[in-house]
Amino acid sequence: MRVRVAGFSLSIDGFGAGPEQSLENPLGKRGTELHQWFFGTRMFRTMIGQDGGSDGVDQAYAHRAMDGFGAFILGRNMFGPIRGDWSDESWKGWWGDNPPYHAPTFVLTHHPRDPIEMEGGTTFIFVTDGIESALAQAKAAAGGKDVKIGGGVSTVRQYLAAGLIDELHFALSPVVLGQGEAMFAGIDLPALGYRVTEHQATEHAMHVVLSR
């Protein structure tokens, strides 16, 4: 069992989301530009109920980014735009009735909320006692499969700084955002034991895998 980040899109200048996340811009302003490599793949087309899509290197990394995971961990911001108390429990994520996880999905938050069972095998479980607790619960729920740290940037940074991630796959998109959520600010990857173990460029991204 490994703890992995996979299919995480970054700009050339190291931002994993644009500024000003909102209901209209879940990925922040210009954030969708980071994911062009993914939108053209067969994997993404299947997710939105359409045929076609590419079958090359981008598709291979897209498939790996969702395959072999028994549990997922998300930050509160990745689950939705709501801040503070869950005053309205009608919000059940960005993804509609059948989210793409199909496994127990642990959401980091400071505000308790009952689990939500969704279609397709996804259950959102809200964890209020920190990243280590969420990881322990995810590992127990994963059934021997890997655990994916799904994002967003703040969540990945917390697990990175704590030395809890075994492998990271970033898709570096040929986009410069200038501002947003910076992935690597203040983080020394070599000092944490990471090195590049794989890299492959396509028209839409350079895929880089870092391992310890």
C-alpha cells in the first residue's frame, strides 16, 4: 500500500489552482487551463458520459491517476466552496450524484458533518482531527489498495511536509498563471528524499513522477 498524489496539474510557475476559487470557478480563475492534457483523454470523456478521446501518453497517466486506489483524501476546499460551519448540508461536492471516486473519500475539515453516501460507491467522510487521522482511516478503508491524496494544493503540501507521501505525479502544463496556490513554496523536495524517477512530455503537459 502506497500513499500517492497522481494526475495533479501544475502551471510552469508551480501553481496548482488559480486565485479566487468560487462556484463559477472551482479551480480558481484560469485554473481550467492547467487541465487541458486531461480533458482530451478517453478517461475524461468516459467520466462525462461521452465516447472518443485520446489514447496516448496523457490517457495512460490519466488512467493511472484514478486506478488502484482504495480510498481518497481531499481538502475542504476541493470538496466545495463553502467555508465555516456546514450551515446548509445540501452541498454534496462538485460532481453530482455519482462522484468519480467510487471509494471511501475522507474530507479534511474543522467542522463536523455526518458521512454522505453517494451513488457509485463513494462515501464522503468528514475528518476533524487532522491529516494523520485521515490517513490512518483511509489506509484502514482502502482494503490493501493505495491511498490517493487528491488535493488541493494545501492538502498535498501538508502531507508532503509531514513526509507521508510515497510518490507524486505532476502534470506540468505549458501555462503561466502568475498567482494562485503555490505547490512548492518553502518545500525542499530533495531534502524530503524525493527525486525524479520518471518523466515524459506530450503536446499538452510534461508528466513528472517523484519518488522516495
